[in-house]
Amino acid sequence: MASALPDGAAPQNRRMRIATDLSRIGVEVAALLLAATCGGCGEPGILLCGKCREALRPELQDSMTPRGLRVRAAFPFDGVAARCIRRLKGEGETFLARPLGAALAEALALETTPTTWVVPVPTTAKAFRRRGYRVPDLLIRRAHVEPQRVLSVAADTIDQRGLGAHDRAANVHRTMRARRRGEGAEAVIVDDVVTTGATLDEAARALHAGGFRVVAAVALAATPRRGGFG
Ligand SMILES: [Zn+2]
């Protein structure tokens, strides 16, 4: 008898094929887990162990950028949080955005109201090509907030790593612009890791130029620095 199924397979054959597919997926998931190591401590066979999950409870940090913008960070850039952030940024382990985003949510909640624009620091085209995702935007989404991609990078800066505070500021100055007018709207800038605060200052400058009122910045982690910041 003719089957109603589009490929003409008998239902029992289809069920068998689905079962085979599922067991193949199961094998692949098991293989993935066997290859996995904890994002925080490297323990094999797990994506994030209980102890490291526990260590991702926020330890709120307050600091100030060179130009006086208040920064609230969920963690010091250290230990389990720093290792998880490195793996999220450097090794494509996007599942870590979920526990990290939950920590960011706590810092964000202290600085925003329902009408605040939550603006991620823009990702350069080069970084986006390399990763395939925008780290600050992803973290904001995992904090259950919709990122407002108001800022764009007008010019590609050179890698900030290895630059001192003065060079970082010079490197990012006037590299961003606001693509929309703020009309006095309140904005909070979000970045993953804040080091000298130069990037946040540039983001604040561009938002002010676009008519926004920047009230604070929120970061997932802040690097403590000798001589003030942190
Ligand atoms: Zn661990």
C-alpha cells in the first residue's frame, strides 16, 4: 500500500532511521564531552564543573575610567572568571556566555532602568570575522537584555594588548561613532573586559556626540591596575 510519507518509507523504517540518527548524535555528544575540559579549571569530561560554576558568583568591582566614567564590573579579571572569559573570547566556547551573562545581569541591574539603552562596545570587523560572534552583545543577550548596537567602529584600531594606558587612549581616540541620535536618552556602555578604560571613554565620547547621556559603564571583568584603576 502506498505510504503518505513523502519519501515513501514505511513508518517503522523511519522510526528505525530516527533511532539510528539519535544514537549517532548521542555518540557525538559523548565524544564532545570526552574532549571537553572545564572552562574554569580544566577538569576533563565536563564543560563547567560545580566548583567553577560556584566561583562565577559576581564579586562586584567599582572603578573609574581616565575621563571619570564610573565602571561597575561583575568580577576582577582573575581566576576562574578570567579563564572562562579567555575561553569564551579565544576558543569559541560560547556556552560559557550563559553563566558569565548571568553574572553580568547582576551588575547591569544596578545601573539600568527599563528605559536605559544598553549599548555594547562595538566589535571590529576583524574580530567579528575571526570569532563569528560579538562578545559584548552575546553577554548582554545572555543577561536577558537586548543590546542596542548604536556604536560602530569607524576605523580598525591595532590590537590594544601590549599597549600602555597612554597609547591605548591614543589608539582608540575618535574611532567610534553613534549611528543613531540619542535625544538625551540614558545609556550604559557594556564591554567584556575593561583594562585601562580607554575604550569605554571613546565609546562614551561617541555616544555623547550622538546626543546620549552616558550614566555608567558595566563590564564583565575589570583588570586591577597599579595607580588608580580598579
Ligand atoms: Zn572547574
